[in-house]
Amino acid sequence: MPEQPLIHARALVKRFGDFTAVDGIDLDVAPGEAFGFLGPNGAGKSSTMRMISCVSMPTSGELRILGMDPVREGPKIRARLGVCPQLDNLDPDLSVRENLTTYARYFGLSKAESRRRADELLEFAQLQDKAGSQVEPLSGGMKRRLTIARSLVNEPDLVLLDEPTTGLDPQARHLLWERLFRLKQRGTTLVLTTHYMDEAEQLCDRLVVMDGGRIVAEGSPRSLIQTYSTPEVVELRFADGVDYAGKLEGIGRVDPLPDRILLYADDGDAAVSEVHRRGLTPSSVLVRRSSLEDVFLQLTGRTLVD
Amino acid sequence: MISTMVAARVSPSRVGAVMNRNVGALRSGPSYWLVLLSGFFEPVLYLLSIGIGVGALVGDLTLPSGRVVEYAVFVAPAMLAVSAMSGALSETTFNFFFKMKYSKTFDAILATPVKPFEIALGELAWAMVRSSVYTIAFLMVMVALGLTSPGWALAALPATLLVGLAFGGVGMAISTLMRGWQDFDMLTTGQFALFLFSGTFSPVQDYPVAMEIVVWLTPLYHAVELVRGLAIGELSWGLLGNAAYLLVMMALGLTFAARRIQRTLCV
């Protein structure tokens, strides 16, 4: 018998008045998986996450978290979840350390146990030096690490991260990824939302692409790229604003964007040679590996980050 | 009330954790302590200026029972009820609203096993700490000034707790309806009107009948009646009615606040 999924959803719907945020999605997340929701803002990722975290109730459809019903057993489920919301909601009246110890108490942990876990997590989040500081002066990356540390205070079976690195600089993002990767290696099940394809590629074993409240594709990052894109992509820019899309026909699938033209090819260099052979002179040429961004563009006709 | 609590399976440790958060916040800086201190002095200053100052001009006052007391003896229990009210309200309005709307403290708590009703209970319990600090200090002032006896002061203490619970419950309920800080002006004005016209400075029996009925419906009147009856030892069956009013007020406030937390934050 296969292992029971930690998250099980069928025809899950969330409506706010007339607006349908989540429009009938099916999901199964297995223990130990790192699962991602990829999509632009407004795709329904956060609404789905809030339902999974048993804070917001589904409008209709079936949802089981850790094998339990969120409507009837919310507190019991939340006791085993770690939630890192999109916007940091750290307590501004408490110190860094107290943010952890106070939070541990909400889970019914003893004072001594709360202190022990706070020390462990301060180390995990590399915030030992800031233990006594208030939250406000911390950098964005530090606040994020503290929020993630806080979500681990109850040693959760399932950690939910809503856009964990949005708004962080590259260095802070890499540090955070490294910490999340460490969690994943320990066997913690991670569910995250992101609109960064590199984040999804780095962290997720499996992901769904969401758009307009629906799941439009599902698979591992590699399999999605193989299915919906070509191994390589050539990005061409032309200085004179003439429509070159027609002149590229036959080289590969052409996708004209406002500022550049994407040319999908099995062999990028060969495609570039062909462009030059046709006498075209782009102002810049970039050959790169295909990414989830291309998958998303192919599926929805839009880019991920506006 | 009790059945609601049992149905909701309230966990004392989770309620305690919500309270514990506020104890932690006390250490955040001196500003909180200043606010705490000023809240205590306000009714004391009224007692001194009006109860004793104006009282010297007013002279003595005859109670419905026929007993004659100094004006300050009449005013002091009202100020005691006011301090219980304002102690509970200051925690459950400004601070509660900030935690609910701006610092997203309750959002963070609701991601844990803690339930909306437990947040409401924990916040109310915390408000009672502040309210009790005010009333105990004020009772000591009253005993020191000879405005009540130690025995009646002890009898009045539970009454002030009930006053705090009632206003704290309603304060939270009101806070969940606030749209922004500007709405608090209305609350402050309402609180001041209650403060002036709840039989605080003059017996309600002296008001025009229509006014007396309006006052009879408002909460601080019942708080003042109950606290005054016990503080000056004028016991009557009417006090039970006052206490019942306050109990219902607390239960409704708590239930409404919990439901609003659920409706607003768990969407």
C-alpha cells in the first residue's frame, strides 16, 4: 500500500464573493517531498497555501491534511505544521529570541523546552548574535530566516513556505536556499510557492504550474522543461525595432516578446549560425539553457515576473 | 458561557501562552510603563480635584437609604469603577487593535493550534492584570484617605474585577469593528460621556426621567452602582441585577470578539 499523502486535495475551490481564487485543483504531496507552486501573482498560490495551513476553509472540494479534516481538526493539524507566511508577521514587541520562545508556547511546549529549541533554531538561522535584538532593525534576509526558524519551533512534519525569498537580495536568497535544502535533506516535507523559476528548480522535486486558479501543468522541473520547451533557448535583441519574427521562421519555434525574441532550439549555437547565415544582425545574442520561465510562457503566453 | 467554553475545548495552556506574549512585550521598553502609570493617575486626579476639591463646596450628600455621606465618599467608588473600566479598555482597544490589524500578531498566532476564542480569552485575562493593578492601587488610596474601610475595600475588589471583565470583553468586540485609528475618537468620546453621566458625580435619581432611563441602559452606570454599593456597604438586591448586566456584557463581548477574529482573519 502506498504511503498516505500529507496533502490530499480533490476539486478544491476557494471563492471570495464572486471572485474564484482557486478553481478546482487536485493535489497529492507525499512525505519527504519538496513540492512547489509556481505561478504569477494572483494565480491562487497563497489562497491554496492558506487552505493547506488550515487557517482558511475551502469553499468546496475535498481536502485532507496529514490524513485529517481541516474543518473539524484544525488545531490538531496546525500543531504539526510549520507556516512561513508571505509577509513576515514577527512580533515587533519581542526580541528575536522571544519571538521563538513565545511562539513555542502557543504549541504548548514547556518553558525549558521552548528555550532549548530557540537556541537550536537561532543557530540554524545564523542569528545567535542577534538573539537579544528587537525585530525591527533586522535586515530583510534576517527577518525571513527568523520567520522560517519560528515555523520550525514545533518540529513540524510539513513546512509551508509562501514566497520564501521574494524581495530578498541574491546573497540572502542563496543563504536561505541553503538552509531550506538542509531541511529537505533531513527529510522534512516542504511545500513552497514561488514566482522564481530558479527557486523552483533549486528546491522542488515536483511542482505544479498555476495560472488563474487552476493547475496548468505538473511534473519535476526537468520533465516540465522537456515536455514544454526545447533544451536551449536563444534570446535575440534587435536595435531597429523592425519585426524580425517572420524572418526567423523555420529555425525553431519563435516567441516575440516586447523587448526580445525567443528562439527555441535543440542546438542554440546552430540556430545562431542560421540567424547570421540569413544576414540578420541582432544587437545582442544569448544562448542559454531552457528554464521554467519558458515553460510558463509556453503554457500561459505570459512571463512569470512582470 | 461555560458550555461555549467546553464546546470550544479551550486549552488553559494556550490561553496562558497568549497572555505570556503580553508579559514578554512588557520588557520591550519604558514607553509601555509610562502609559500604564498615566492611566492610573487619571482617576486619582479626578478624585482629588472633584471628589475632594468640589466636594468641599458641595458638602454632604444623602443616599437613597437616608444615610448621609461626604461627597468624596460618593465619588470615590465611581472613580474606582472608572479605573477598572479604563484599565481594561486601554488594553483591549488600542493594543488589541494594533495586534489584530497592524502587527499581524493574531495572524501569526492563528497559524498555531491556538483558536480565536483562546486569543480573546488570553487578551481579556491580560487586560485584567492591568485593570487589577489600577483598582488595587486605587483601593489603597481610598483606604488611606478614609473613603472606605479595608473590609469593604476587599468586598469591592471582586466587583471591580467583574467591571474589568465586562468592559474588556466589549472593548475587544468594538476593536474588531474598528476600521482605523480615526474610529477611536468616537470610542474616546463615548467613554468620556459614560464617565460624566453614569451616576459618577451626581445621583442618577436627580436626572430627568428620560435621561435616567438612558443612563440605566448604559454599562458604566451598573458598574458604578455595584462597586459603590460594596465599597460603602450599602447592600441591596439591585446589586445582583447590576452584576448580572456586567456578566452578560462580558459573555457577549467575548463571543462576538472571537467570532470576529475568526471572520476577519481566517479567510
